[in-house]
Amino acid sequence: MTDKMHDEKRNSNEDIGFRVVDRRLFTAEGELRPEAVQQKQAEQTATAQPSRTEPESRPATSPAAQEREPPRSSPSFQLLIDFLARNAAVLLGGYADPRTGQAIVDLDGARELLDMLDALREKTRGNLTAEEERLLTDVLGSLKLSYVEVSQAASKAMKQKVRGQS
């Protein structure tokens, strides 16, 4: 673009202004804006008195029918559980490092993965199939047991090492 065309374009854009609208609910002093109060009152009256001309929107299925539908099994969910469980098992020394042949033990990393699996169980409670729930419970149980065993063995090894140095 030539300088002349650029200058013409800039001059034409200078004529176009813009407006800033403050949509915050509170003023700089921390008080509720009058517009926000009016809008809230208008919303309350609109919900309190639904118009008779608008048909009521109803869900396609009743809540009772939705509750009866069993959750569907998801291969993605099972892969996620498998991924997290395998990584936790690696960090608990369950598999040897292919480069060194030595087992890797990282209790902090394993704890993080166990916490992720626990959070996943909490957030998906009631939305899993019986098979998925059983898988998650079994994996968590065995990994937690392994975590306790490995942490006790590490603690015992540290105590013996300290005694040997004294």
C-alpha cells in the first residue's frame, strides 16, 4: 500500500468514533449502579408474570424419564483412567525405565495422579456406568495400596540408611 493510500485510509478512519459502555454492576465507590438496580427489577417482574402469549417451554423428556436412562459407557473415559493409572504405576516403581533398567519411584508425582483420579471419581459420581464405577474404584484401591506399600518401604529404607551413617 502506498503512503498516500495509507494516509487517506487513516483520515477516513479518524471520522469513525467508538463508544465505551461501562457494564460493571458497581461504581468506583462500590455502590450498585442505578441501571443495574432497574434491570434487576425488570427481570424480576418479567419472571414473576410470564406473558400468556408465549408458550411454556418444556423439556423434550420428563425428568423422570431422564433419570431412568442409564449412562452410556465411554471408551474415552476408560482410556483416561488407564492413562492415569499406568502413569501412577510407573511412578510407584511398577515398571522399569527402558533406558536404565531401574524402577522409577516418585511418590509426589504418584500422589498427584492419585489425587486426579480421586477428583475424577468425585466429579463423575452418579454419571458413570456400573462398569466404569467399578473400574475407577478398583484402580484407585490398588494404586492407593501400592502407594502405601512403596511409601512404607521408602521410609524403612531411609531409616536404615540413617542408622548406617550414624
